[in-house]
Amino acid sequence: MKVPVHIGKISCTLPSSWEDVTIGQWAELVRHHNDLSAFRLLSIFSGVPYTTCINIDSEKFDPRVFDM
């Protein structure tokens, strides 16, 4: 099941479990294994570009994004 969230003005979904993670997302996790910041993970799982994620004011993130 994918969870709908808003990152800034961008609507996207995040996987709710490892079963929802795609092969492409897994490959990105492996590719960036030395740089897995919260923003990198958010970018990989949401499909929102990393540069967009790091430049959005945190007050514009859906609060569920930070629930860990």
C-alpha cells in the first residue's frame, strides 16, 4: 500500500512497507548507500528530485513525512 503525501506543492506517494518498494527504488538505495540522508531517502521513495527535496522549506512538508 502506498501512502499519499504532499511535499511542498507536489503530491506523491511513499511505500508503507518493503513490499511496496520497487526494484528501481532498491537500486537507487544501493547506488546511494554512502549518502542516505532523510532527504535522499525521501527523494528515492517519493520520486521527487533530490534537489527539490533539499530546497523545500520544511514547514511545507506533509508532517507524516517526518514520522519515523
